[in-house]
Amino acid sequence: MPLMLRPLVRYVDFAGRSRRSEFWLFYLLMFLVTAACVVGGVTVERTTQFPGNQIGFHVLNLIYVLVTVPWFAVMVRRLHDVEKSGWWLLAAFIPFGVFALITFWVRDGTAGDNRFGRDPKARPTFHSEQTDSHATLSA
């Protein structure tokens, strides 16, 4: 599953952690969808007598309603990756609080496991029993 679409798969998963790439690629996807709806709506409206701009606006509103929960979930998981609670999203309602959130979202995640879960960048480790059995089979 591409990182860009992973927040849609983890639709209501507010637990765990998300990498920076997953977070920012989802924002890029939403920007591209928004731009496509606006450009498509304006194009339809200018080339026909049909009110395409209104249709593009309604399609965009429908998409935003559908992705609101995954959007919040990926924001919370990204905060978890930098060892912050999801309640930090409320900082957006105070002056300059958005700058604190952006700072958290841009930072690299906590190396190793933290209280919110495993490191999403960590590679799976193999038990010594598995490596020993493979070594004896190849010998």
C-alpha cells in the first residue's frame, strides 16, 4: 500500500505512530485532489453552459467529509511519533498554535519504541532461533 493512501486504510486508527512521509504524502494527495476538483470545475464551466464550478465544489465537499476522520487520525498518529498526545491538536485554536503543530509534524519521530507504539521506521527483527535454523539448513 502506498504511503499516500495508508491513512485511508487506517481510517479510524488513532493509536500508534505515523511517519513523516505518510503524513506529508497524504497532505500532498489532498492538495492534488483539491486542485483537480477546482481546475475540473472551472474547465467544465468555461467550456459548457453547465455550472461545473458548483459541481467541483460539491464533489470537493463530499471528499472532505469522507476524509475528515482519516485526516485527524493521521495528524494524531504523527503527533504520537514525536511523543506528543493527540490533544495537542487543540493548539490550532489558540493564536500561533498552528506553528507549534507544524513544528511537531516536521520533526523526525522518536527513535525506537515510545509510549504510543513501535517505531514505524524500525525494520522487523528476526529471532536468533530463526537465524540458527536457517544456518543449519544451509550447512
